Amino acid sequence: MFTHNKKLQYTVRVSEPNPVLASLILEQFGGPQGELAAAMRYFTQALAEDDPGRKDMLLDIATEELSHLEVIGSIVAMLNKGVKGELAEASQTEADLYRSLTQGGDSHTQAILYGGGPALTNSSGVPWTAAYIDTIGDPVCDLRSNIAAEARAKIIYERLINVTDDAGVKEALGFLMTREIAHQKSFEKALYSIEANFPPGKLRGMPEYANLYVNTSQGEGDAEGPWNSGDQWRRMDDVIGGIPVDGGEGDASVGLTTSEQSDLSSFTARTMSNPTANPTTGVDLGQSGSA
């Protein structure tokens, strides 16, 4: 059950309307790295979670993300306040109103379709979709994905901060950006509180391949580092000589019944190409008149 506190988690102070900035900030309202996606990702994970500690954490963070959605939506609404009234009351000439709506971004769509209110779209007007939620139902996988999602959201907030000189907007975006850091820390602590957290899942993998680095991009620019060299790694640099890695023939095969093999042989014989034929084709006919 949810209750709503009418006070925002962080006070929104917008210096002046700016519909173009509003359309950019919509990225964190209805975009793939935005607050709605985060809230739905963590809320649905919490519902399926059996560990009481992780369940509580996910519900806490999911609910806070909804409060962040409210903060972002309020920023967008305040930035659109001017054009909302002008559009509704036709207080400007058609030309001036048109210019104010088409300054850039998707601001004209936001004004015409949504009356300046925050829409569940990204900054390009693409509607929010549940396809943004990448939960797979394994806590080790999902926590790693959550950490990456918080990191991506932080970067988007940094970029938004860089495109505005509105001190109040910067301050609110800075708060939201910082909360992404806090959530990332919580998710990392939860991940590493699972002692056997790598590799994900129950199966440990085939040991002869788990520590194999295949150097398939060779030539100038080859580099070494802890990702491909050291005691942990066995390298395969001779791609031609090392493939297939299992020591087999490297072909695909299947066991067929006698009937299946007979049918396949008939089909193959019927559709066999003649390598010595050179038939006239549409391409030849189409080029016959060319110089």
C-alpha cells in the first residue's frame, strides 16, 4: 500500500520558464535511464524477491524513485508554465507563439499534446515502454544490472546539469544525481553480501573455457592488461590454428533417421547448383543497352 506526502523530497526552484530545457529533462522522466523505469525495475524485483533484506531495500529504493519522478515532473511542469498559459490563452500573436514553441528539442510536441505537463516520453518524444525493464529474476544478475542502471542515470544527470545555467534546476538535478550514487552503493553492498556472486546462476561453467582469452582481433593496436593476461588467463592468439577450441572438426552435424536422410538427399539433389552454367538473367538483360 502506498501513501503520498504532498511535500516534494527536494524543493524545486526554477528561475524562469524554458520549454526547451523541459523537453531535455523529460529524458529522466520517461526515458530508459529515467526515474519511472528505475521505480518499475526495482518494484517488480522486490515483489519476486525471497530474501527479506533485499526485498526491503528494493521496495525502499523503488518508492524513492517514484518521489524522484515527482521531482523531475515538477521541474518539467515549472519550466513549461509560461508556454502553458500563453498557448491556452493565445496571449501572443501566432508568429510569436510559434517561435516560442519551436525553439528546439521536442518542446512543441510537449506543449501542443500535453499542455506543458510532463509526458511519459523521453526527450525525443518516444513513449515510455516496459521494454526498458531488463529484470531477469536472478538477484546476482539483477543487482549488477541495477548498479549499471544507476551509473547510467548519474551520467544523464551530469549531462543535463551541463546544459542549464538555472541555479535552482542545477541544484535539484545535483540532488537526484547524488541519490543515484547512494543507490549504487546500496546495490553493490547487497551484491557482495551474496558470497557466491560470480558467475551468476548455479552452473560454474566449463573450466577449460572460463579462463580462456581468445585474441580474435589481431594486428596493430593489440594490447595487454589484466583483462587478458596474467596467471588467471590462458591466451589463444593463433585463431586459425586454435579453432575449433574443442579439438573437433568444427562442422555442424545432426543424427537423422533413414527416412529423413533420404528426403534430405532428394531435396539436395533437386536444388543442386550447376557451377558450369552461366544463364542470362534479368541483370544481364537490364544492362544490355548500357554503354
